[in-house]
Amino acid sequence: MLGPLPLSSARVVVELGSGTGVMTQALLRRIPFNATLFAFEINPRFSRYLRSAVSDPRLIVLNASAETLRQGLSGSGCKHVDAVVSSLALGFMSDPQRRAILGEISSLLHKDGAFTQYQYLHGLELRDGQLSRFDVAKLLHRHFRSVQRKIIWRNLPPAFVFVCRKPWCSERLMACPTE
């Protein structure tokens, strides 16, 4: 699931929705010793657990929302990120939340970087308390020129992995066009 990311040459990697750190630990095994992994997790219990369970100086755990990506990185002087991994349930967020998160990612992603979005309940969206069809690929195409989809059958449950490259937004613009 991490194969499409440029991890061997990465300096700054971001994980959105770190949970208990399964992907976090896999990322730390693959990034260089001089890289930094920023793990964004809104659940304070998961954030505390991650800080206590993983004692790697390359890991910075932020108990913060993905919408605050730029703000979270600003203290470290990062101007761009090389790779972003997200397992956030985009279909269960509001449209403004999704736009904010994808806008942050696309404005910070290095021109040679990659963003991967994992989906486990593909095709579902919660809107006004009702489940409906959700086209995550269409949403991602609004923010990235290249969007590829793979199914990882060995994962339980099987995961849909969207690999996004070449954001429509340049770093100079700092904001994405509205949808």
C-alpha cells in the first residue's frame, strides 16, 4: 500500500489519520534516517498512545485535524511535503472539510511527490444522515491531474488505494479552485 510513494528519497512525509500506528511504523521503516514523519490524529487517546508506543525521533505526532496541515508543519519550516498517506473517511466528511483537506495537501505536495488515499467503504457517503453513492475518484480528479486506483486484496478488508500526483494548484497559489 506504500509502494507508490517516493519514500526512499523523502524528507517530509505526512500521515493523516494515524490511529494506533500500523502505517506509521511501516512508514518509519521505509523513510530515510534524516526524514521527518508528521502524524496527524484527532483522537487524543490515539495520539497519546502513538507518542508512548513509538519512540522514533523522526516521528512528530500532532493531535490536530488534517485541515490544519499547513499550520501543523509551519513550526518546522517545511515548505512542501514529499508524500502524504491518508486513511481518512472522506465520504463521511462534509464537502467543506474535504475541500479544505485536499486543498492543504495539493498546495503543499512537492511537484514530484505523491498522495495516497485509502478507502475501505468505497462508494459510500453520509449526507444529511443518509448513505448515498460517493465517487472519491471524481473528487480527487478535481485536485490532482493524475489519479490512479488499485485494489489491495491482501488487506483485510480489501482496500481501494488512490494514488494522486501533480496537483492542479501550484505552491505559489496556496489555494485550490473551488469545486
